Amino acid sequence: MAAQRPVGVGVIGAGNISDQYLTNLTGFPDIRVTVVGDLDTVRAETQARKYGVEEWGTAADVLAHPDTEIVVNLTIPAVHAEVSSAILAAGKHVWSEKPIATDRADARALLDQAAEAGLRTGVAPDTILGPGLQTALRAVARGDIGTPLSAQTVMQYAGPDLWHPDPEFLFARGAGPLFDMGPYYLTTLVCLFGSVARVAALGSTARPVRTVRSGGRAGAEFTVGVPTHVSALARFAGGAVAQSVFSFDSPLTRTGFVEVTGTEGTLVLPDPNTFAGQVRITRVPRRGGEPEWETVTPVGIEAGRGLGVLDMARAIRAGHPHIATGDLGYHVLDIMASIDEAVSCGETVSVSSTAPTTPLVPENRNPYEATL
């Protein structure tokens, strides 16, 4: 079979998270980063030069680039749907940072647009493709803890206004702890348990006004537009249940907490905002003693953000489905929107969408191997 050329990938959005993406995308042999675009073209040039990308400019320059097949959307959540729609209209596949959109209607329209054009959509988090969570998914699939019954997740700290130089968008509609960090935890739970059927939730806002604490704008105040603490319960279609805390209000940092309890044991997962980490199992201690732990043998090679883009690129060349699809991202958005509605109305809310089955990553997949 004749060798295929690497997949051309453009990037729109040269902000903080672009460093992580560009570090990895420029290190995957099956991808060639063609162009970086941003509203601030100086920032686009800086990032392009930093990572050895030959071209830069505006978002329009990325969309017009003839060698670009996938465009990575790293803009703020409020414009994810608008920018992704423009990418599809330009005839490019789209990988978007989470969430896919800030409301169901925009997300549904985006998926319909992609289907009509015969193009692909992929949505972060792609941490589910990393060896940490893949090891955990395999453990559950093997029955290492018996039948999974329930889960607990916690993500709490004092908030991104402590470290982000421009944190306002993280406290605006489409963000907050639920929409900003929720996708990591909820996507993991959906991959473990399947579709969520209904949710209940309570929320609160500790301070209506916050202050930028770092960078050149330190001291500037801004208005908070979303709940900054959300406690949610979920019932999965298969019968399992989960409880989750998402908070920007706690001085006590506790993040990456994910436990899954089954009929035969409890599985402790690594932080779903990371790509690796230890997976451990404990079972009922004998005669009331201390818990005994076993570590699950890890599977896979660690990489970082952009792994979902690579999976999509290889899938395009091979003609098979990629893993972190827009449909999965839509179901996670539907869950978050339902939780948000439950906070507002104080009642249980049904989740109308369902999630596609998420396949496992092949054990021998190497992100740093040239396969095209």
C-alpha cells in the first residue's frame, strides 16, 4: 500500500491552552500543523514561530488554507459553535475544545451541518484516550470490580480567578465549574456507565463579583454570571447512579477525585483532566481490617492534549470512526444543560439524548509512530 501523507491541521485560537495542543500536535508524525490563527495576529505569529509552524494569520486564513483538513477550535466557549460552524462551512473537519456549544440547539445544528457535509466533529476531552482512563475502562470491562453500581466525583478549588490572567469567560454562560470542568468527569462517567437518563442538582454562587488575581490586569473586578458551586446526582439508563461536586468556591483543593464502586470492589481512577495516572482497586477488607490495594497494570503510551485530533486524523485516513465524537460531546452537553436546569427549577430533569458506545483505544497504539 502506498504511503499516505500526514494530515494537515490548522489551529484557531492562540491563547493559554494552545501551548499544550501545539506541543503535542507538532510532535505527532501523522500530523502536520499548517497554520495558526487568532484575532490577535501577533499572538498567532508568536505561537507559530515558537512551535515551528510556517504560517499564521487570522481565523479566515486558517479556513482558507488549502492543505488543512482538520481545524482545532481553541476559542472561548461562547463562540465554539459559531467558529466550528464556519470551519465546517469551509469544508474542514473540526475538533473543538469543550464544550461543543453552550446550548443544545447550537450543538444539534452543528452536528446536523457536519452530517450533511460529510465531515467529522470531535470534542474534548480527549483525556479518555490516555492510558490512565483507558486502563480504568478496561478494568471495569473485565469485571475487576464486578458489576459497576455507583460513582463519586469531586472537583473543587478556589477558582481560576486565582491564576488566569483573563478569567472572565470562565465565569460566564457556558463555563463555570460545571461547563468548564464537568466535561472531564461526566465524559468519564458516560464512558464507564453509558448514557445518563435523568439528573437532580443544587447550586449556589458564593460571590457575585470576583477579582483578577494574576497577570497585568490583577485587581480588576468582574461579574460572575453562573453558579460557582454545583452538586449533582445522575441516574444512568443502565441503573447505576453517581454524585458529583463541581466548585470554584472551596479554599480546600480536591480535584481529580473519581471512585467507581461495583459489587466486588471500588476502583479509584486518575484525574480525568490528565492522560495518565495510577488505577487502584480495593475490596472488602477481611475481618474489618484496613483496605488492601492492588494496582492495575497500565495500558498504553502517555501523550497529551491533541490525542483526539490524532485519533481523528488517523481515522480519516483509515476510513473508520474516531473515538471522541461530536455525538458524545453532545450527550455530555445535554447532561450539563439538564443539571443547570435542575439547579434553576429545583426538580429532577430528564436527559433526552443518548451517548454512542465509546470504543477502547487499541493497546498497541503509539501516538509517536508514523503510520501514514
